Amino acid sequence: MHYALNLRTFFYSHYFHLGLRFAAGLVGVTIIALQFAGMAVAMTVCIGALCTALMDMPSPLKHKLNEMLASVLLCTSVTLLISLCGAVPWLLMTMLVLVSFFASMMVVYGKKSMPLQLATLFIMTMSMEHVMTVRESFIHAGLFLLGSVAYLGYAMALAWLLRHRIKQQVLAEALFELAAYIDIKADFYDTRYNLAEQFNKLVRHQALLADRQQASRDLILRSHQNRKDAIVVQIHVCMLDLYEQILSTHTDYALLRAHLADSPVLATLHDLAYKAARDIESVGYAVTRKRPSHAAISYAPELEALEAAIAQLQADADAGKPAGEALAVLRAQRNKIRAIVRMIGELHVASQKAYEGTPFWVDADMQPFLSQQKYELQLMLSHFRMDSPIFRFSLRVAMAIAAGLAVGHVLPYAAHSYWIVLTIVIILKPSFSMTKQRRSDRIIGTIIGCVITALILKFVHYTPAIVGILILATVATPTFIYLRYRYAAIAVSIMILLQMHLIAPGNTSLITERLVDTFIGAAVATAFSFVLANWEYQTLPRLIRQVLDVNLRYMQASFDLLQGKCRNDFPYRIERKRLMDSLSGLSAALVRMLDEPASKQRAAEDINLFIVQNYLLVAHVAALRAILRRHVKDIPADAVNAMLAHSHAQVFQTLSRALAQHGQPISPLPAQPLPSPAPEPAAGAESAVAWSGWPVVQRRIRLLQADADKIIVHSEAIVHNVSAN
């Protein structure tokens, strides 16, 4: 279950607070407007506030202002344009199609532009039903602008006042997702779960975790001037370090299961991971409540049981029983788990201290870690070509809306074409899988919302009670729109139907017409989801090239760090983030592809294994880093660096060959020597030979090289399967 759907955390999440802000602003603007004008004027002002409120999301203050100001200007312009065209039917239809096309082209600016696209199309549909004179059109647009600006001022003032609180809420969400990530890793120790399925689940969740961590970075690392901000910065940094340590816990789970299936040690490891997840959650709970976090979980019983199991395996090995490999793996896991427990303790401490400043990578450029906001016209114009997925999506939306308008025009009852168009706008998304999911949620949510509204209107005749339900629905709509859209569809149906009932009571066919319009809009959107469709397999070559290219850079930064060539880990952190982002993008594309028709799916198993193997390279590097840190005082640096240099050359060559398979020249990186036989410590170097870390380092490097070799195998299979179809 998502943390924000749990009652324990729901009322502290930024989703619920977004709903409260949204409803308070909308209701407040409407009530103030009613003090000076009638219901019709107040509703126009309210719609202006509503369109701006769709852009009210957690963002850095500068970005938030730009996003909401763009909504105000764009939606006001669309309102005026559609209102002016309303008196000329053919011109109105032409403008509706053109606005639909250009609004959909805004998706080129990324995920954060999608609410702006929705707001633009929403106000387009709301404006198309009214026929006005030129004077009335300008008055209508002015009232809309008034509501938009009022909500903009309200939202920005609130965002400034609550800027630290919003940082806490977004940070807490990242902590909860990290805990959920550990829960998945815990099940690797449970023999009831299939290892391959667990890897798939882990990689899928890693994409979600990367998204939440990026949202946390964007808010926390942009500005941190005061002592309260310093606390969330330190928690954030501890969280990222803890995440890397958790990555390093990847091990040979099959070996542990094979050797220790009858031992309670697997259950002990599972319990340790489960406790660690709950411990991290407790930090998240404390952050949402604006309190310091204190450790309340004891790992002592499980750690003692783990030591006893290691001692027993050592005794078995001394007695000649085959337990050596399992013993080495178990000892390595013991060391990593102890390190994780210590780091969770540091996470608690970070929430308790009062910091004077934030010496986080002093004088370092944070821009590579942050999302960039660029709205350049040239970027949109560069996509005006038939091979652009966004251009094809925009054409698809424009054609679907034209068809929806035509269907609405010939319906036998007094159809509200805007409801059909609005349904198409909400359902039709850039990818087939998103359209499919949104269609299901929209239809089910609308049916449930209509049934609930019918019951309300049948049994509730007290207007203040209906207004109270309307306000609750208004709170629920933005609360769930990014959390669980089906719930949002229920709430928005109740909200709009109750608004219409209050404005024009007595319309007995209101609910029936809305249901019919919804089904028509869903049918049109479904039909056009196959028109000029952009199937996910078509983007796979580009995404895989990107992963391989970034992985080469990540490996360069990783081995530079492991061999002590870098003063700090800043370049390594940048490249690790970029690799995780590229893997998340490929993973998301795979998930979407699996929702598409079977005839449009390509090389799904190989893509999945390709993602897993790249993910494992990150885990192996994290493990090597943890090992070398742990042995920093007794490490034989020359011998270890020689081994790392050999491994680097081999992995670099392997990934370069994989990238060449996809027809992309290798990124300019330092020339690498050809692989040579793996170096061993010189016989006279007794300290190197005796170093206890040798077996662990050697094993991890062998795994690193083996997984790099598997990447090229899966890469070749993907090229063959995609090009063959």
C-alpha cells in the first residue's frame, strides 16, 4: 500500500495538504466573488482559479511561479480566443482542433507540462458552450484572469509560508519509498518468493524511488539558508548514503538459499531487513510530524543470531563440511547490515541536531542533480515531424476531439459536447498503456461518482449539507489525482454534478447524460489511441543506447573513485544518478509496453534482464566501495588498484561493444588498455597476500565482469528482436 493511503500518514502527506490548499483557495475565491457579483460571475472567477490550481504542485518557488504564471497567461488567452470564436460555428470547430493540437505539443517540455496541457484543454472545453459578443468575451476573459491571478497570489503566498513544511513532506515520501524498497529486498531471503520475480519487482520500484529522490533533491538542494533547512539537507544526504549502502547488499541469494535453506539464518536476515525498513519509516513519520526521530528498534537479537550462525558455519568448515562460499557471503552480508544499522542511526541523529549551516558539497555546482526548467519554442518546433511521438500524439488528440465534437453534434438529446471532449482530453495520453489505465479509471470512477451523486440528491435535500459534500469532493479531487486517479474520478464526478445541481436544480436527466457522454468520450479516445500510435518498442533502441552510454561514464567515474583518483565522490554521484535515471526511463517504457497489444511487444524478457544486469553493476560498484572503505587502513593499495584497473578495462571494452551493436559511436572517454591476465599480489608482498579482503574483492569483481558480459548478450538479443520486427 502507498504510504499516503495509510490513515496513519494520509493526513500528514503533501497529497492531503494539496487537497486542502486547492479546496480552500477555490472556495475562498468563489465566496469572495459572490460578495460582489452573482453566481454566473462567481463561477467564471472560480473556473479561472481552478485552471491555475491544476498547476499547484510541490516545486521550488521560482519554478512554481513560472509554471502557474504560464497557466494564467495561456488559459486566459485560450478563454478569450474560444469565446470570440463561439458565434461562428465553423471557426469555433477549427480553433478547438488547433488549440487541442498545440496544447498537446506542450508535452515536449516533460512531465511537469502535462498539468498545463490539461488545464489548457479543460478551459477550452469549458469555454466552447457559450456564445458571446465581443464585449462579453473580453469581460468573461477578464473575470477568468481575475480568478487565476487571485489563486496565483494565494498559492505563492502559501508556498512561501510553508516552504519548509513542503520540503519535509517530500523528503518523508522519499524515506517511505526507500523503506518499501528494503521490504522488497527482504523477500530475497524468503524461499517462498521466486528470485527472478523479486528482481523484476525491485527494479520497477527503483524507478519510483528514483522519481521521489529527484523530487526531494529539487526542493531541498536548491536553497537551504536557515537552520531548519539544514536539518532536511542532512537527512537527505544521509538518506542517499544509506541508499548506496543498501545497493551494496546485493549478493548471491541463490547460493545462500541453496546452502542455508534448512537454517533459520535466512529468516534472521529477512527480519533484519524488515526491521530496517520499519526504522526508516519511523524517521519518515517523525519528519512528517516536524519532530526529531529517536531509535526505538533493537537489532541485537537478530545480530546475535547471525553471529551464532556464522560461528556454526565456521565450525562446519573447520570440520571439512562444504560451507566456505556460503560463509564468505554471509560474513559480507553481516558487515553490510551492521553498516546499514549504523547509518540508520545517523539518520535519526541528523533529525535531532540543530545545524548552524549546510556544508553540503561547499562550492559545488548542484545543477547536475536538479531538474531543469526550460520552455524554449525551438524545442517544440523541432518536433514538427511525423517521426516525433509527441507530434503524432498531438495529431491524435486533435483528430479525436474533432470526432468527439461531430458525435456530440448528432446526439438525439441536448448533448453537452464539452463533456465528451473533456473525457477525451482526460483519457487520451501519449502512450497506449497510460490511455488504457486512464480509460478504466475514468469509466469506473464516473459510474461510482454518478451513483453516489444520485443517492445524495435522492436522500439529501438540505442545501448546506450538499455544499459540505461538494467541498469534501473538492478536497478529494486534487488529493488523489496524482495518488490514485480512480478515486479522483469519483470525486470530480460528484463535484461537477453537485455544482450543476446547485446552479440549475431540477434537471432529472443530468446524471444519465453525463454517463452517456463519458462512455462516448471513452469510446472515441480508445478508437484514436490506435491512430498514429507510438508503440513503446519504437523507443527502445534510443533508451538502450542511452543506458549504455551513461553506464560507460558511470564506470569511468566509479573506477576513478575506487582507485583513489578523485578527491571526492561528487562526479561519481552525478553519474550514478544519471544511470539510475536512464534505467528508470527504460524500466518505465518496458512496463508500458507490457500493457500494449501482444503484437506490439518486443524482446520483453531480454529488456528486463538487460535492466537487471545494469542495475547489478551499480550494486557491485557500491559493494566494492563499501569493502574498500571498511578496509581503508590495511588495504594493499597497489595490488588492489592493479586488479581494479584490469577489471575497468574489461568492463569498459564489453560495454563499448554493446553500445556499438546499437550503432552509436562510443562517447569520448579516456583510452582504455586491452584486458590482460588478472593480476595477483606478488609472492613477496605478504601483507597483500594476507589481506582478509582479497577473497571478497576478487569475488565481487568476478561478478561485476560476469554481469557486464551478460549485458552484451541481452543487448544483442534486443537488437535482433526489435530489428527483425
